[in-house]
Amino acid sequence: MTVRPLLASDEAAWRPLWQGYCAFYGEMLDEAVTRHLWQALLDPARSPHGRVLEREGRLVGFSHYVLHPTTWTLTDACYLEDLYVDPADRGQRLGKALIDDLLGLARTHEWARLYWHTRSGNAAARRLYDHYVAADDFVRYRIAVD
């Protein structure tokens, strides 16, 4: 098992994982959005960034993350925006491997923090996340701007 940066040659294997992730959240994204995301993931000067988990020659998961400055620290924070493992490969600590990979990058690059959110009803993911840290008491507000 290897966690590594996303490569241009990964597109055909990444797309079904991305589609599975979107389906999990009940999202049907326009192809232009997916194309835009893919191009951003391949550009090291842009966010988000992408990592993939490869196992026995096939991609089985990914993480997409955004680095950004904060008003309370001297170094960037890392927001884990998307984390996904193929349902056929779940239950084998692969999500943990993806988070541990980002934690390693955070320590190496001295990022101020790694953080993420998930739906309150996502019990399987929350069991994993609770091993790292307890959920905090912040409430998210979101306004869609059309």
C-alpha cells in the first residue's frame, strides 16, 4: 500500500472514485466542475491538492486538501476537504492511512493544523475520526452564492 501524490496518469482510475464520493453525498456535479477540479489537483501552485492510495497496482482511495494561511498562526493550515476509500476496500484502515499521510506532511512542512468536517450521521467515518481527536463544538454556517 502506498499513499502518493496524484499523477496525470491517474485520471481514469481517480474518476470512478470521485464519482463514488459525489454519489455518497448525493451530488451530481457538472462535468466542467470535475474537469476543473482535476486540472487544479495536477497544478502544484493551486489548491486543492490530491493524494491517492494505491494498493496492488490500483487506486483505492484519495484525499483532497487545501492549504491556507490563518489569522492565528504563522504557518498554513491544512483543510482535508475530501477523503474517500472504495467501498470494496473499506474496513482495512485505508482511511487511516490517508489521514496519517496528511499528518506526516503537516509535521514535515510545519503546518499549523489539520482539520476536516463530516456529516453528523456519517457514523463509520466518525468512528475513524474520533480516534484522532474529539469533535469540537463549532457549528458550520454556509451560504451558497449563485
